[in-house]
Amino acid sequence: MRKRVKVFIDEMKLHVHCGVYKDERGIGVDAKLSVEIESDEFVDYEKLYQVIKKVSNGEFEYIETLLETIAKEIFKIWKVKVLKLRLYKMSLPFENTMKSAGVEIVWEAE
């Protein structure tokens, strides 16, 4: 029997300087980030939280770039089998009727 363990953080509240529009990067936008990690190693979610907080303080034009930067930092610390990052922007710089919009990226070890 094979055991699978996932460590997760669900909808971590962030204020990110991320967006195509200069105002989004300057003022920043409210966002929520969910992360799931599957690993055979112990993953400390307090340390994971701190890594995400540190990286998300930067400025990014694209959500994908922010998520890739977070992933690179995670890969430096833990041996990951599967990593799923999902970021939702809660405020958008155009008129809309959406609750949120965002990007999800999944990395899987080969």
C-alpha cells in the first residue's frame, strides 16, 4: 500500500504588486493563494508560509511569474513530487461581475 501525504495552505490572504497594469503593480491588489505540496519529506507549513510571504513582497507583471518564483523557492527547500499553486485576484482593474480571477499551475516530478 502506498501512502500519499499532501501539505496545504488554503486561501492565504496576500496583497501583491502583480499585474499587467502599472497601477496594479504600484498600488497592489488583494489576492488569495492556495498551495498543495506532495512530498515524501516533512514540509513545515509555517516555513512554507514564510517563503510565500517573502516572495510575494516583490513586484511582478504576470501572476504566472509570481507563481513560478514561489515554486523555485519551494523547490530549493523541499523535494517535491507535486506542487499546485492557485492565485486568485480579489480586485480587478476593470469593470466586472466576477468574484475573482486567477491562475493555477501544477508541477509534477518526472
